[in-house]
Amino acid sequence: MNSTTLNELTRAITACRICRDTPEGTPLPHEPRPVCVVSPTARIVICGQAPGTRVHASGRPFTDPSGDRLRAWLAVDEATFYDASRIAIVPMGFCFPGLDAKGGDLPPRKECARAWHGDLFAAMAQVELVIAIGQYAQAFHLGKARRKTLTETVAAWRDYESVPGRPWRVIPTPHPSWRNTGWLKRNPWFESDLLPVLRAAVRNLI
């Protein structure tokens, strides 16, 4: 681990305007506000999609109903969740990407992962567990080990104790959005089988 390198990266990410000034495709339609939490000591990294409107306003990750559900999944309180010495939060996109025509969040910007993720994870060599939330994080952290669908990927969670090219364990989950309540009802094994293992892993590492 290298706290100096992480501090430098954090400053550079805070000042990043790639998606506005030199974007891949359409520029970000608003002022960037990168949101991530890095750490030289946290052994757990939560890797989700990208900030939504509430997080863009607050500047703090998971300050929304999705965050409430995620903390319940992990069985941690807010103080633990936001303790950067124990949990890092590195979404696939650091800035709110905007809304699509139906009012849903656009996919995370591709610029973030390409510009920053390699250096960030190299600087956080202490990481032992990545919680990969949603298809974009799973594509990045599981690579060819990812299954065809999110449901198949999450159902194969036992296979990701070791992932080729990754020195850490990956546990995939759906997004904790309340829009996925139907998915949870259709897949009760997530709460009965996966969540106890996820909670035990988190408890062991914090």
C-alpha cells in the first residue's frame, strides 16, 4: 500500500474533468463531481455502477434508499460503512452520468475505469474482497469468468473465490435499488444462501 500515491490519485480524481473536456462520445451534461472512497487499509472494496442524483447532490456514496438496502445486505451500520479505514468505495463511474429518455440513470462513463481503476487497485494492494454490484462492475472484476446474465453471474458466486488476474475474492450482487425487489422475490437463494456468506466475509475483514 502507498498512502502518498493514493493521496495523489484522490486529488487527481477530484479534479478530473475527462468526461466533460475530452470525452469518449457525448460530453457529460453537467459539472463533474467525482465520488469515490479510497483507502490504504480497507480490505473490502464496494464497486457499484455510478452515483445517482442524490449522491451527485450530497457528494457521499450510497446516501439513498439503495444505500440503506446495501447496508442491510452487509449487516453493517452507517458508521462502519463510511469508515474508510475499513471499507473503500470505487464505482465504475465516479460521476453521475445523467438520465436517459425514460428517466433512468445512464450507464457509467467508460472514461473513469480506463483512466483510474488500474492505478487505484494497484495502490490498494491490501484489498481482499471486492463486492461487485451490477453488471458493469462484474464485467470489470470478473472478466471472462462472468456468466451471460447478471442472474447467472450472481448465482455462480461460489466460483469467484479466485478469479484469474485478480488477487482478491469477488462476490457479485445485483444492484440494491428498490427496482430490483421483484428480482429478489424471484431469486430467494440470494438472501438465503449468498447473503450469510457475504455478511460473514465482511464481518471477518472489518
